[in-house]
Amino acid sequence: MEFPKKFMKSGELRALGMSKELLRRAYGDSKQRFATKVNPSKRTSAIIYDTDGLKEWLEREIKAQLAGMERR
């Protein structure tokens, strides 16, 4: 998947068709280094994603899901 910008907010990514749950899971992953809040001290601050890191994370997730399906 190609993204139009290097850094994008959650709302922009959702407009491209990504689900809210997927973005929350990516942000909540303890090993991720591509997503952060614009202002971490505010609870409702927007989350911004580095799209290169998000793309790599998505590829790893798909690969892991496919590996899990093959074991069944």
C-alpha cells in the first residue's frame, strides 16, 4: 500500500480505508516505533503515524496471520 504523505494522522488513514481497530492495534503494539501522539500530555491528542513504519508493521502482521493459517 502506498501512502500520499510521509506522516499521517489517524483520520487521514481512516479516509484511505484503514480501520480504527487496526490503527489502535498498531499504536498499542509495544515494539512499534512509528506512531506517537502529537501532544502526549493530552489524553485526546491526535495520533500521528510514520507511514513507512506502518507499512512495514502491516507487512509483518499479514505474514504472521498467514503463518498462523498454514498451521491449521
